[in-house]
Amino acid sequence: MIDQIFGVWNYWIVFILMMIGLYIVISKKSLLKKIVGLALFQTSVFLLYITFGKIAGGTAPILTDNVNEIYSNPLPHVLILTAIVVGVATTALGLALTVRINKAYGSINENEISASDLVEYHKKYHEVKK
Amino acid sequence: MTFIIKNLPILIVITPLMFSLIVAVLSNNRLAWILSTFASFLTMIFSILLCFELSNNSNISYYLGNWPPPLGIEYVIDKVSIIPIIIVSVIGFIATLYAHNFFILEIDRNLVSKTYSLWLLTIAGLMGLITTADAFNLFVFLEISSLSAVALVALGSKMDRKALIAGYNYLILGAVGATFYVIGVGLLYGVTGTLNMSDLAQKIPALGLNKSVIVAFTFMMLGIMVKAAVFPLHIWLPNAYAYAPSPVSVLLAATATKVSIYILVRISYTIFGPSYEIYTFESLRYVLLYLAILAMFAGTIMAIFEKDVKKLLAHSSVAQIGYIVLGISLATSPGIASGFIHLINHALIKAGLFMSVVAMGYYTLKRIDVNSITGLGRQVPITFFAFVICALSLAGLPLTVGFISKLYLIKAAFMSEGIWLPFLILVSSALSLIYIWKLIEGLWYNKTNSKSEKIKELPEIYIPLLIISFLNIYFGIDADLIIDNSFIASDALISGIK
Amino acid sequence: MANEFYIYLSILTPLIAFFITPLLSSNPNLRDSLGPIGGIITFYSSLNIASLYLNGEILSYTFFQINETLSISFKITGLGVIFGLVASGLWILASIYTIGYMRGNKEKNQTRFFTFYSIAIFAAICIAYSGNLLTLFIFYEILTFSTYPLVAHKQNNAAKQAGRIYMGILVGTSIVFLLPAIIIVWVLTGSLDFAPNGVLKGNISNEYVPFLLALFAFGIGKAALMPFHKWLPAAMVAPTPVSALLHAVAVVKAGVFSMLVVITYVFGIDFLTETSGAVWLIWVSSITLLISSCIALTKDDLKARLAYSTISQLSYIVLGGAIATNIAVQGAAIHIVMHAVGKITLFFAAGSIYVATHLSKISDLNGMGKSMPLTFIAFFIGSLSIIGVPPMGGSWSKFYLMLGSVEKDYLLVIYILAISTLLNVYYLLEIPAKAFFQPKRTNIQVTKHPLIVYPTFFAAMLTIVLFIYIEPLKHITNLISGNQ
Amino acid sequence: MDNIILKVCTKVLFTPIILFGLYVQFHGDFGPGGGFQAGVIVAAAFILYAMVFSVEDCKVIMPPKLNFFLLALGAFLYGFVGIVGLILGDPYLSYDVLGSSKEAGQHIGILLVEFGVGLTVCNVMISLFYSFANFNFGKKNND
């Protein structure tokens, strides 16, 4: 039982970070905070991959004269390098959109944005009625 | 020229990719358009060549950088993946041909060439998604295509600021979906040590009822279901399609979700196919089935009450995705084949519908909603004609592609589930007639006491439109090509299960 | 080869008219003459097809093979010959009449009207000669969609509402009921072709037969079985030539024709008798027949009354099919012809009254008989034919229907037929009676158009001719169920 | 920022940072390093310059147009090297045929590709910085 909890503590961290990130994405009204949550969520996945790749006592996988040296699996790291780039692109695009939204709506709060869209809709509707 | 034949699987991906980089730095918008059209034309030619290549052998496999799998990345083209390849390349070409007038109207002039760059990048991403046989590479292409698609959607903000919100929601949901997928891939990699799809398929059955694999399967399916807009994970779709710049709506509606559905099929049948009894539980099949039925009705009913025409079409897309997923969830050869048939046909139908609706918006310079279309049909007769053909095709009028897909879908549903399922399908498609008819009627009726002038229709807009409507009819009559290939594809998938 | 040429000719003529008509919009005379000319050509080829059929030659032609089991193909059947003759023959009359009506009434968008008129005829003839269920379904739907612009020709709100009901019921039923029925047949038998004694025998267990038949019966909304009859009265907003086309020639006849085809060539009369799967249909059609006759009594609008009368007459034909004996089906097939001629007379008359006086209420027609004697005499003759009084053609079909029900001992059906005949007498003869014997109340300007009056009178004469000249028709109907 | 010490230090450090970036770039062939790291390091030099002086000054030494061009060029280089291999008769992204021997080919290929990566990463960083640097995050500006 203790092993179940503390023996795999790295997975617990991944899991907790993941849930925090997802919770932020779902619950926060601020568009900026959502992106922060998303970044956290993605980072937790990076950790998950790296946890797989790590071998206790292993070093960087660089060829040396010592044939018996233990080294970590390099593939997850490479994959995560790609995933980090993707994550950066996502975050950058999200931030850029947030900036543009702020410019267009004067707010980055979801509720205020939908309220102002509603106002716009009603204005248009009344114009049609006139 | 043999190196072209030899390298076709990668050429269809890198042609749009490389051209997107060239187009990005151009300052002349027209030149950017010509180059993009050329690139998408080349892609289409390569895809068609690939089709011929494939008629000789059952699949073409390509090792990137000469690294053999499972170490290297493998690209595989087989009888299944050729279907979405043809859809994306043909629709991509027609949409690119069609795009120019709209982009210079709807987007800031100095952004047009970059828009084309994103556009080609989307096509490249979609092509990569289809061809790759590496689970992680698939994630990269998933993000390439969806990030560029998000940027394209957000570019609609010059016309309507809601495009920004639509793009933002698309981004967040898409990123969560892709991350879900990558979690699943990570878990699979953790237990099998490989990322190659066929290698995974070989190793998973040996693991039995491993919890990691079950969780991985769930995560991957969920992630792709978000991308494929399977009900109820579709909420990003209507706004994204509705507020994107017009050509982007055409491209995305016709291709993006189709490719995601193809991946859904790939995951559940190719990767988990050999261990089908263990992992693709009967229950999951039923989850998909019921979600598809809900999607059919929810999408249709939302479309009936929707005023904005582009959004209406997007809601109808949700319903149509329901039909496709329904066919696939039947898990029989005719079922999957009918899913593929509708995959192709719906791409043709929705491309035509979006093209004609945005053309009307272009001519009248305003957003098309149900009230503003009254009498528009006589002002733009050619566009109206194309719209009617595609709309009737959506409704499933005989001699159009919509009828063929409905015929096979109902047959497959009847053969595996009995009468209740075809009945539900038909009720929902009869309901879909309501919104189709609302549009046709609105376009056809005259405005009360106002003489409307005829609008001069532009050949560069109506020629691609007429091509699409012609295809809608042609493949409704000569449906052999689509039907046969869909059955070959579904048989190939089903044989993986056994 | 040379014989199949007649199939091409009869199908392609209206199609060519459809393509040429829009090109001739600047020359109304030439455009309008296309209708009668096309009608004569089509009728000529239909006659040839009929005589070839009587000589025992089976013409068939596959237009397109979609895959091994699906094809768009044409094949001449006994019922098809009858329906083809009716559709093409009455097209001549209707097109001449239409010219007069459209000009006399100064309607707008005449070119569009004629264009869709010919495509509707095209669809009707294709239905007549269709060789399998898929072809039948395809042209059934095309007929629905091509008649929509005709129904909603006036493009006002009333037309919009009516058009919605029309499309909603016809397309809705065909998608929800007819299409699955066809697919069930396809799955069960692996083919959709018509066969002289049905294809379902041995492929379906007996308890499902009524169910499948119900899908067909309600799916063919054009047969106007209750409760899917509403579209017919709704479609009355259309110009009268359209009503004539819808109620006498193309649409409703396509519906009952499809019903008979399904009963004889898909189920097979013997199979239905064995399984008694059509008994429920007898009662449904009888009820439709009675109720719609009663509703017709209450209608004061002339066209609405005729519409409900049509619903009840259609039920005769369905009833004939449902009784499922050779004689009853023969009666039903003859009734297709007789009712077509009779009802087109009545609608022509109604239309000429409308063009001449702009009256549409029955109560306004008092005493009009003196100012338009020819029209009302035609109306009277047409009514007698519908009622079934010799020497009008309608008597034959009722005679056969009664024979059929006697053969099967459905005595109640005979009573119902008798009651409905009495109702017919009341609601149809009331109109000429009022016109001739009531004093004229209002002073109304009467303007006649020769192209309207003569086709009307000619149609009325045709009902008498058909009574005498019944033999060839009997020959054809004898061949319907395959026993030479 | 008008701090003279910072300005002088930046001017002195600017070149060594880029040089270090290049070192990391080309060392990546044999040891830890490579395009990603090098790109970020070089970008850091420009970003430092922009922070100490001003974004406008930085835009003089690295105009946004050039920045965008180099960004595309880097990615293009990556793809193009692959295409060269493809034309010479090997699959895409196979570098064996680029040199006289397999090793030499790999060497040249990786070098070029990593240079492309470095170029792109560096310019992406700079352009990200440009697009966010001058933005006013206050309430809606009434333009």
C-alpha cells in the first residue's frame, strides 16, 4: 500500500499536475489563466514521458569507451523535445489570440466577452426590427 | 523521374510544406495565390499518381531517412489511407483555386501571403496525419494542422471579432485533445517500447488485459474524438466554421474532421484491431453508436433553429459526422464501408454548400443569415443552382452522392442492428430536410415588393463551384469507384481484427 | 433494337422539352407548342410500346449499372403501359389547356412553369417504365421535387405554406418509410428488380409481411392514404393546370401506380393472398375512402372538394390492390385510367370557371350553367364517370372492384363502395345542379378562352369513348399479373 | 533604460553571446548542444539588446522582415536538405548520399539541418518577442 503511493511518487506528481492543469483550463474564466493551465497540463505530460525514459543511475546516452555503462532511454527525451516545441507554439498562439481578444473586446474574462457579444447581437436584432 | 514515383508518400506531405515556407515570405498576394494553387495542384497530381501506384501493390511503405521501423518513422499508404488522401488533395486544390477573391476581401492585405502559408501548412499537416504510421509523429502533424487551422480561423477577425473567440476555443480544446492523445501514446510506449503502429498492433495482444493499455486506448480515443468533433465533444466546431474566413470554412469543413475520423478508425482498427475482443470492448462500440445517434439529432435540431447560415451548415456537419461515426461503430465490413462512403460524399457535399454560401456572402458583402437570403437565388442563379444541387445531395435525393451514402448506411445498419437504427437515421435525415428546405425556399422566394438586381457572378468563383456540384451528381450516378474502394478499405481494416 | 427505340423516344421527349423550354423564353408561341408536340410524340411511342407489349414482347433497357445489384433500368410491365399511356395521352390535353389557362390568367414566370411541367412528365413516364424499385424511387423523388416549383408557383405566403406541407409529407414519408422498405427488400432478396409474381416469396417470414407492406403503403405518400393525405388539399393553391397534372396525371397516379407495382411485382398477389398480409390495407383504404368523401361534402371551395374526392378515388385503387385478386387489381388498373380522365375533366372545368369568372366557391356558382354551358356539361359528364354511371368509363372499374370483393367475400367492402358512391353523387352532382337549376345571383363578367373550353369538353367525351373502347385496356390489364 | 553600465556591457557582450551560440551550434555534432539551444542563445543576445536599448533599436539591427525571412529560410533549409537527398536517390531526410562516404554525408546533413533549426528557433524567439514586447496590456485602447 505504501509502495503504491510512495513507490511511484513521480507518477503521482504527474497525475496531480495534470489534474491541476486541466482544472484550471475548465474552471477559470480568464483566458490568460486558461493558457497557463494548458501549459501546466502539457508539462505534466512531458514529465510523464521523461519518467519512462529515466533509468535509475543512468547517464546521458553518449557513446563512451565504457561499454557497460547504464544510460537512460534517449527516445522519450527526443520526443519531448518535439512536444515542448509544440507546447511553445500552442502557448504562443494562445497568448497572441488573447492579446487580440483583449484588443477587440477590452477584456479577457469569458463572462464579459459573452456578455458583450450578447449586447452586440441584440443591437443588431433591434436594427433589423426597426 | 523515377525518384518522384519512389518518393510519392513523402512528396504529398513536403510539397505543400515547402511551398508554405516559400509563400510565407512573398509580398505579392497574387503570386502567393498562384504558387499555392500550383503547390496544391502538384499535391493532387502526386496523390493521383499514388493511387495508380497503389493499384499494383497492397501497400506502399516509406522509411524516412532510411531508418527502418520500429526505430525510424515509417510512412504507410494503403487502401484505407488513400481515401482521405484523395479527399484532402482534391478538395484542397479546388478550395485553393477558389480562395483568392475571398482572402483579399476578408483579410488584411499584408497578411494574405502568410495566410496562404498557413493554408498550405494545414494541408501538409493533414496529409502527414494520414500518411504517417508512427504514433508520435501523428501527434506532431495533429498539432501542425490544428495550430495552423486555429490561426486561419482567428484571421476571420477582420470580418467578425467572434472569430477570435472561436479560434481560442478551438485552440484550447484541440490542445487538450492532442495532449490526451499524447498521454495515451506515452502509456503505450511505456508498456510496449515502440511507437510504430503495426509494431504496436503486434505487441499489444500479448499484454492481455493490461490496465495501462486500457487507459491508453481511452485517452487516445478521447483525444481524437475531440478533433473529430464527435458529439458531445463538438462544441468548438460550429463557431470555428462559422467565423473563419470563407475559404477556410470550406477547407476545414470538407477535410479536417474527416481526417480525424480516419485516425479514429486507424487507432481502433489498426493499432487495437488484433486485440479487438479485449480492448475495443463491445461497450465502446456502443458508446460510439449512441453518441453518433445523439449527434445526428442534436446537430440537426441545432441546425433547424440556427439563423446564421454558415453556422447552420456547421451544425449540420456535426450531424453528418454522426452518420459517419455511426457507420464506423457498426464494426462490420458494410458498416465501415458506408462510413467511408459518407466520408467522401460528405466532403463533396459540405465543400459545395460552404462554397456556394460564402459566394453569396461575397456577392452581397454581408453575413448570410436566414432572413437576408430572401430572393437572393434569382440574383445569383448559378450559385443558387449549385447550392440546390448540393443541398439536395445533403438531403439524400436520388442521383446525388448523398443518396448513395444513405442507401449503404441504412443497409449496413439494418443488417447489423435491425429496423430501429435505420428508422432513427431516416427520421433524422427527414428532419434535416427542414433546414435545407428553409434555405432553398428562402433563396427561391422573392422579396416582397422590391425589384432585385442581378449580380454579376465571377467565373473564378462559380467554376470551382460547378465542378463540385458536378462531382456531387457524377458520383451519385457512377458510384462504383467510391463504393468499391470503400469496401476494399473496410475489408482491409476488418481483416486486421480477425 | 428498333423496338427499344420507343422507350428512348417516350422518355427523352419530355426531357428534351425540359432543356429546350428555357431557351425559348423569348418566343412564347414556339415555347408553348413544345408541350402538345412532345405529348403527341410521347403518346405515339407509348401506343407503340403498348402494342408491342400486347404482342408479348418484353422490352427492357438498362440505363446504368451502379453495381452488381443496383441499376437504373427500364422494363415494360402491364401496369407501366397503362400508366405511360395515361401520362402521355393526358399530357397532350393538359398542355393545350395549360397554354390557354396561363395566357387567359396572365400568370407570371410562364417559362419556368413549362420547364418544370415537362420535367414532371418526364419523371412520371420514367416511373411508368421503371424496371426496379431503385429506379422507381429515384424518379418518384424527382417527381416530388420537380413539382414543387409548380405548386408554389405564385410564390406568396399561402403558396409557401402549402409548399412546405407538400414537400414535408411527400419527401418525409418517402425517406422515413419508403426508403427503408426498399432497402429491406434489397437486403432480403439481394435484388430490386420487379418480377411478375413478386420477389419476396420465400425470402420473408409471413408475420413480417403486413409490416413491410405498411412501410410501402405509408411510404408512398403520393397515394394519399390517411393520415398522410394532407398534402393533396394543400397543393390546391397551385394554378389549376398543375392541379390537373397533380391529381389526374402525374403525381397521385404515380403514387397509386407505385402501390400497385409493389403489390403485384414485389409482393405478388398470390403471396399476399397466402399470407393475408394486405387485409389491414383494405380497412385502412376503406376508412380513407369514407372519411375523405365526408370531408368533401363539407368543402365549399371547388378545388378543395375535388381534392378530397381525389383522395377517396385513390383509395379505390389502393383497395383494389389490397383485395389482391386478379380481377380487383385489374379493376384498380382500369380505375387509374378512368379516374385520370374523369378527374382531369373536372379540374379543367374548375379551371375554366376560374379563368372565365374568377370564382372558386361552389356557393357562388349558382346559375352559371347558362353562361358556360359547354363547361358545365363537361363537368356533369366527368362527375358521372367518377360516380360510375354507364355509359361512362368509370363504371367499368367499379364493376371490377366489386367483382373482386365478391370473389373474396368482402361484403362489407361492397357496402362501403355503395355508400361512397352515394356520397359521390351528392357532392359532385350538386355543382352542375346548382349551376343549371338555381337562379343566377350575381352579375359576373364571363371571358372565355377557346384553348380552355375545348380540351375540357374533349376530355369529357373521352370518358364516354373509354366506356365503349375498353377491350384493349382489358387485354393489357389481363396481362398484369403474369398469367397470359 | 538609461543605465550606462548596462548599455556598455550589452554592447560588449552582444558578440560573445552570438559566438557562444555558434559554438553550441556547431559543437552539437559531437557533444551536447545543437540547433535548439544555439538558436535560443543567439535570440537571447537580440532580446537583451532590445531590453537594454529599445525594441525600435533592435528592429534596426534585426528588421522584422528579415527576421521573418530568416525564420522561413531556416525551416526551408531543413526541408531542402531532405529534398537533396531525395533527388540523389535516397529517401527523404537521408543524408548518406550527401558526402563521399556515409559518415561524411551524415556529417554534412546534420550540420546543415541543425543550422536550419538554429536559424528558425532564433528567429521564432525574436519574432515572438517582437509581437509581445510593445503591447499595452491595459484596458481597451480607443483607437
